[in-house]
Amino acid sequence: MNEHSNDRRNDQQVLVSAEGSTSYWHGLHELTRVLDGEWIPAILATLARGPRHFTEILTEIQCTGTGQPDPKRRLHDSILGRTLRRMEENGLITRDELTATFPKSTVYELTTWATMLLSGLIPAVYCTTEIRTRIGTSTGYMTATARAC
């Protein structure tokens, strides 16, 4: 038996062990629902570097292109606001209003759960990237370049 056969068998054993678990498949569905959003990867990438104000998130995404779905598109403040609200509702980020300052300031930050989730997704991201590269359907996320700001 070659090395690839052993890897395939081990992968199938993992899948079979998860196969009977309804909670695993439900959790996988919930994961895709929570991460579903055109700008969520860009916002996660930005907040992974630390807490940011709304305008800092917007500027950083527009200037760096990190995680953008399409380098030709721009993130608008209304879409960012809706996406941040949804991410807060899904437990990915916290929103802290600093009312002691004038004008009022709001800071967004990843939750501990989101940080753990991003760490846990590293193997899945690499695997997906490898598969997409092999079959020639890469989305080009990794080739986005920074814009002049």
C-alpha cells in the first residue's frame, strides 16, 4: 500500500466517525452560516490584527485588499455597518461604545470564540486552497493587491 492509500483510509475513518454524529453536521452547517458573507473574511483579517474603530476597518480593507472578494470592488460604509451588526449577533465580534469621549467612539474586536475559530480553520483553509489550486478553480483571493489610498 502506498502513502496516499493510507492517508485516504485515515481521512475516511475520520469522516465515518463524524458521519453518525448529527451534532457534527449541524455544527458544520452553523459554521458555514456564521461565516457566510462577502466581506466577513476581510473584516476578520482586519480585526485579527487588533481592535479597530469603524473608519479604521473601512480604510484598512479598502487600502490593503486583504480578504476582499474582488479587488475591483469597494466596501461601502453601509455594507460594513450591516456586516458588523450581523457578526456581532453571531458572536464573532464585540462592539464597545466609548461614551466618555466626544464625539462618541465605537471599537470593534474579535471575540475569544472568533479567535479560536480562526485558529481552528487554518488546516481547512490550506486544504481548500490546495484543492482549488489543483482543480484550477482558485478564486484569486490571494492575488488581491493593495490599493493606493
